[in-house]
Amino acid sequence: MTTAAVPLRPHAPPVRPELAPIKARQQAAWSSGDYAVVGTTLTLVPELLCETMDLRAGESVLDVACGNGTATLAAARRFCRTTGIDYVPSLVARAEQRARADGLEISFQVADAEALPFGDGHFDAAISTFGVMFTSDHQRAAAEMIRVVRPGGQIGLANWTPDGFIGQLFSLIGRTVPPPPGVAPPPLWGTLPYCEALFGDIVTSVQAQHRDFVFRYATPEHFIDVFRKYYGPIHRLYEALPADRAAAFTHDFLQLIGRFNRSNDGTAVIPSRYLELVVTRC
């Protein structure tokens, strides 16, 4: 679909000071556990996104909320001049380790997706896979991605949908520990109308399709064990819950896995729907 092009907003929306404590809690959650253990399993998603975007060697690409660098590495493997940023220092360090191991020249920085430390139009493209969707201020994060991409450049996103497995998992988390008022649910980024509202008046085209990423674990209990140990939001949730409520959450978690698990041999084979979105800046 195509939308009418209008002049780009010159600056991001003003910082919302009431979100500062929420952002601090989010940063603490993602700093807990070790997201890299889960992030490494998602390699297929940014590889497909980079192909959809048709990235070319020599293009400058920014990976926003890069985590342990899975999408950053995907762009660098296509000989793009690649930069990755995340506000969790330990994840940036893991991304740097992976880049060195693969012999890839990538610039990494500890930085906030809602206040990118780059000039207007600095990059040919910006990407984010299951990253920018977890910012506290969605409109500001979207505006910052748009700001740092040159006219005619692309923004490529992969975001979990509300009705998919991970989207439903975050719904379960929200029912267990209600989020602060005024904070938009991350899976909204996995709906096209919401993204069109964020980007629609400053892009010339929108390309969207749904894909499924399949989580593969030894058993449903193994899936929960890995996420409980390493996936920040789940790790912090279990830390905060008393034993009886933690047991109730585990029961509901297993029920959710059972709804999506397509395995019939005792293993966990769990498709999770996400929205792959590529917008072109006017």
C-alpha cells in the first residue's frame, strides 16, 4: 500500500518525563537474565528482513535496540557499513564478541532508541527485530528512526503480533502483573494500522507481511526454564512473584504453550506470528 508523502517532522516529540522511571525498570528487566541466549536463536528473522529490504553492499545501516547483535550481524554479512545500539551495556558487549568471532567490522554503542546519537539522515537504512517495539515511548522511538534515515531510505522492522504466541505471552504477563498506566503494549507494533499511525505521514510506501518464527525446545518445560533463566521480562517476573503466584503463572504458561505447540512427540515446536514491515522514507 502507498501513502501520500508529506514533509518530515524536523524533530522527535518531546521527552515525556513521566516515562523515565518506567524506562529505568524496563532497562533493569532487559539487563537481567541473559537475553543473548534467546536472541541467538532468532537468527532467521533478521536474515529474512535484510533480504526483504534488499540491502546492498556499502549501505550504512543502523540496528536499533540491537540486543546481542543478531540483526546487526545479518546486515554486516551483506557488507553494509553497520552500527548497532542498545541501552543494555552487557548486551552490547555480547554483540561485540559475536562480531569479533565472525570477523565483522561493526560499530556498537550503548545508546537509547528514543534519543539516537546521530545526525539527521545519517543512515541509508534502520532496522530493528523485536527491539524498538519494547521502548516506553513508541511515537518518539519511531520518530527517531525516521529522523536518522536519509530521504528515500528504508526502515525495516520485525515485531511480534498481539495474537501470536509471544504476543499472547505478554498478555499473560500483563494479566499477572499489570503494566503502569499510560504505557502502550509492545505487541501493538505488530499491527499494521498502529505502525501506519506511527509512520504513515512521513513515508512513501509501506510493505508488510506476516511470518511465523518457530521456537524449538526439548519440552514445554524446557522452554519455560530457558525463558525463566535468561529472558529478562520473564526472569524478573519470577523474581517478583511469591511461590504460589509463580506456580500459577507456570501453569498458565504451560497452558499457553499447549495452545500453540504443534509437536506430537513431547517436544516444543511453537510458531509465533510476527509482522515484517519495511517503510520507505519520503
